[in-house]
Amino acid sequence: MDVDKFDIPLMRPRLPNAEAVVPYLSEIDINQWYSNYGPLEQRLRSRFANMFSVGPENVVLTANGTLGLTMALREAAKGLRGLCVMPSFTFAASAHAAVAAGLTPHFVDVDPVSWGLDPDNVRQYLAGLGENVRAVLPVSPFGAPLNVAAWDKIELETGVPVIIDAAAGIDTITPGRCPTIVSLHATKPLGIGEGGLIICEDVDRARELFFHTNFGFRGRRSAESMGFNGKLSEYSAAVGHAALDQWERTRRQNIDCSVLYAEALQELDGIVFAPGSDATFAKSTFNILLPEGNLDDAITFMNAQGIEVRQWWSKGCHREPAFENCSSGELPVTEKLGRRVLGLPFFSGLTAQEIGRVRSSLESFI
Ligand SMILES: Cc1ncc(COP(=O)(O)O)c(C=O)c1O
């Protein structure tokens, strides 16, 4: 992101400043405990547990969201090769995680209203694809809420593990038996730099994931099951505490920005908001669906006016070179979203005046 090139950049992440983090860093100095589930990491887990009304044993912290996804998919696949049924309309990290877990993505189209996988559609798919499917990976589109109960049910009915990628969903997730992974990347609503959060109501499953973050060690230094180094360091946990201290304010400012956008754009003909964009949850991007066939022109036009915009999630993972050999169903909705979804500048502190400029630019373009 070239911040200087645009008057209104796409993002301006703001993490806790040094002053807010220093008390926690001082704790690290006193503890002389730097990683491996130190006191700050343990306390951060408890704070997230309280936030989602689960026990600390239902929470696993990871070095980043992609690692969290990878580990959860590895646990699901149990070392076997096979397919991971997932949307193509997602960030490349979801598909990379499937590949890193030894699986091959099988891309399924998303629902035209929710922009996410439809549980009933996936149920039918699973029946058609047979035993080779090792996991299903629904993705929350830009943090929008998912029907976790429906996914839990699919897992129970079909026996195929479901892992939920809710990278931007810190403000919308609902704990369920399927592990849900949230990214704590700097660009996400609750950013700590790099980090990931897994919430899983099934304590046994959460415990397996916890061991997975530590080389498969289970209390003694012997690799007894699959593992990685997926741990969150004490330094990242320090930023995490400072970020949680400020969360209510960060969240409110984030939502205020969505409200301003919703008001400014509601009467623009031909514009459709991404699912949940006009609602009341904190998000990391603000996406709209443009009228047919003019995305690249819109980007060029708005960039020339000093407004940075981006096509989020590209044209779908199935069009990314790394995944072009993966199988898929028909993907008409994904193709449409790939041609028309535009991410607008979105960050706390974006002013009504700046949003007015974005609106005018969009209006002149359309
Ligand atoms: C849908 C989705 N999944 C996974 C990730 C990966 O998260 P992280 O950057 O924490 O590895 C992202 C990151 O933006 C994402 O958007």
C-alpha cells in the first residue's frame, strides 16, 4: 500500500501506541518469559474466553490466522490427502492453508445474497463428491456473520469436519463445535500485528489444536501428534492486551465509519452493499458491488482522483495461478463478484468529508 500516492488511502491501520503497550512489555522484562505460553499469553486467552463466554480451554492463540487455519485443517485431515470443499471467493490464505494441510481445494460457488457458502448446497455437494472430502472450509465474507449452528449440523450429519475461516470476524463470531479462526493481523478490526485466534466449544478438539501449536508436545518434550510452531509470543500478547484495553473505542470508531458510509451511499443507484456492510459490526474492509462490467475502469478513475480502492479477493482463488489446477463446480456468482466487488477506503478516523469525496467520485463514475 503506497500511502503517499493517495489523498485517501484504502487503509490506515492503527494499533495501540507504544505508551499503551509499555506496561505489558515491562511485565515481560520482569517475568523474563518470552514465548511458550507465558503469563501474558495465558491471560490474553482468558480475556478472549470472557469476550466469547467460553472457557480458556476453548481458546487457542496462534502466530497468525493462516497458521491457525492450516493446523485446524491438518487436524481435520488426520494426515490423509483429499479435498477441502471451500469457496473460491476468499483471500488466497484460505486456499494456501488447505494446501499446507495436504489437501486440494475444491471450489464451490457462493450464495448470491450472503456471498458465502450455502450449507444446504454444500450438503448436496458432499453427497456427490464421496469419501475423498476431508474438510469443509466456509469463509465469512469480510467478517459477515455465519450460521455456525447450520455448519455444526452439517459436520454432525456428514462426519466431514468443518473449519470456519472468519478472518475478519472478531465482532461477529459465535462459538460452535467447529473451530472458528479469526485473524489478528494489523489490518483486521482487532489487530495486534500478526496473530490468530481459534475458538472451539469442543474442548478435546481445542486441546488437540493447542498441542498442535507446540510441535505436538503434550506436557512432555515428545512429539506425540502432528505439530507446528504456531505459538503467539509474549510480545504479540502484550500488543493484544493493549488492543483489548482499547477494543470498545476501536470498535465504536469502526462502526461509526460504516454508518457514515451507509448514509452517504444509500441513494446511489446501482450500488449494492456487501452483506452486513450497513450493519453494526466492526470490519476491516468496506465493499460494494458495482454495476456490471466496469471494475477496472472504476479503479483507474477513482485512483486518478486520489482515492485508493481495491478489488477485494481478486477474481476468486480459482483464477489465481497457484490454484488453477484445483477442481471446482460451476462458479457464476463468484465470477460476478470477481468482476464487480470494489473495496472502498475504510479506517477509523475516516471523516464524513472524505467519505463525501468517495461518494462524489463513485457517483461521477457511475
Ligand atoms: C479470508 C481470510 N482468511 C485467512 C486470512 C489470513 O489471516 P492472517 O493474515 O492472519 O494469516 C485472511 C487475511 O486477510 C483472510 O482475509
